[in-house]
Amino acid sequence: MSRLTKQELKEDPFVTWAYGTADRVQRNWVPVAVGAGVAVAIALGAWMWSNANAKKESEARATLAEASTNYWSGNYVRTVQLTDQVLADAGGTKAGSDAKRMKADAMFWQGSFDSAAVLYREVLDRERADSPMRTAVQQSLAFALESKKEFAPAAELYEEVAKKAPDRQNAADFYMAAGRAWRGAGQPAKAKANFEKVATEYKETTFAREAEVSLGELAGEAP
């Protein structure tokens, strides 16, 4: 088998590519090495951040568990203190979002409806549209708004929650709440629509009779 001449080697496309690549690497080894170092540094930084964030979340969960115990014991002042600690230490984590909602619940039961409503809205701003938690927070916000006599926005939320209720009994309950809130807002027509919906479409629920009573009261209030 004959050997390739120098001229043939120069003309061989693979050999040309190999020599060209070797030359480029030799001339650019410093930028290549620096680029690789940056990539390693980024990967290491991401790993360290992930570990630190996981540790922060774990510690926050322990504090949140204590806050939950205090909440269900009715110690709302201590609940707020502990949830504030979680928010200060791990505000950007999932535990931080849960702490904000728990703090809002505690504020609500202390009668601080304005503060509770603000916190509920902040939680909703971060919840996905398809999150099951979103509906529960909307319900809580509706209660807070009604308690602070913001009846119209409360009624709108009750109607939205009613459409996503897990069963007909709960749906009827929220339509009744919407009717009650519209009544408080001085909009009897919208209140009547909700009461009639319960009385006619949810007859099997325990709220049907209550809806009929509310309709009778509205009729008596009509000028």
C-alpha cells in the first residue's frame, strides 16, 4: 500500500480539517479554558444556591409547623410572629407563600380585615390560575372584603368561587353568599338572581329553603 505524498495530504479534506482544528485550539486555548471555567463556576453556583434554598425551605417549614399549631389553638398573635419570621428568612420560597396566607388568616380572625385582604391579594398575585389553592384564597379574600363592607367585589368573588365549588352544596352556599353581598351593596336585582338560582337550580340542597326566605325578604323591601 503506497504512502500519501505531502501534496496529497495537504489536499485531503479530513487532514485539512484536523490540522485547522488543532491550529484553532492552539491559538484559542486561553478563551476556551476561561469559557470552561465560567461554565463550571455557573454550575457550581447553581448547585450551591439550590442547596442553600432547600435548607432555607426546610428550616422555614419547621417554623411554619409551629405557627400552624398556634393558629389552630387560637393563638393568632404568636401565629403572626412566627409567620413574620418565615417571611423574613424565606420570603421567596413556597414556605414563604404559605406563611403569608396563614398570616392573613390570623389577621382576619383578629379582626384586621384590611391587612388580611392585602395579604390575600399578594398571595393571589403569585398563585397560578389553575392552582387549587387559588380558589381557597379567593374564598378567604371574599370573606375579608365582605367583613370590611366592600360588598360588590366580595359578591363577584363569591360568584366566581361558586362556579368552581367541589359539589352542589358548596356551590349553593357561595351563591347565597353572593346574594347576601349584593344585597349589602344595594343591588337587589343581582341579589335576587343569586337567590333564585339557589331556589330553582339547587332544590336538593339545604340552602334552597333559605333562598326562598331571602327572596321573600327582598320582595318585602321593594318600594
